[in-house]
Amino acid sequence: MLRSFDAVVNRLHAALDATDAAAASLLKDHAALDDGNTQLGARLDRALASNLIVLIQAHAEKSKVKCQESRPSKAFNGCKQPLILRELTMDFQWVQGTIDSEGTDRGHVEGG
């Protein structure tokens, strides 16, 4: 009887060990997914920032061309004030709208 009790206990220990190993593996996989998620979010943020910079530069170049096509004025470095103000306001509104709609925190897990 003692031998069969020991056999049952050994089987239970084996089952518990297997469960512990599976749980440890799942925790490891979960941690890897969290790390990957955070890294992916950071890469997306960098790509978004990089794309914004490129688009702002392109918009600035377009504004510069428009500025050069307008009548020169010494007070505003060769450009008419209304054109500069209108273009800068449009640039700012476009960038702000892009940031608001795209967001910069995608992929991050809050609270670690």
C-alpha cells in the first residue's frame, strides 16, 4: 500500500513539475511579447517622427518656393508677411493634426 501511495505521489509531483515548466514557458513567452511590443512601438514612433520631419521639410520647401514667387519685402526677409504667417499656421495645424490623429504612444504597455 505504501508503494502505491508513493507511486501516486510521484505521479502528482511529475504532473506539478510539468505544470510549473509550462507556466514558466508561458511567462517567458509573455515577457518576450511585451519586450517585442515595446520595441515595435518605439520603432513605430521613430518612423512616425522621421516621416513627420520629411513631410515638414517638403512642406517648408514648397513654402519657400511660394515665398520666392511672392513680391519681396525687406522687413520679412524677402517675403510678404501674410504669406509667411499663413504658411506657418498651415504647417503647424497640419503637424498638430497629424500628431493628434496618429498618436505617438502606439505599442507601449503602460505601467510596465
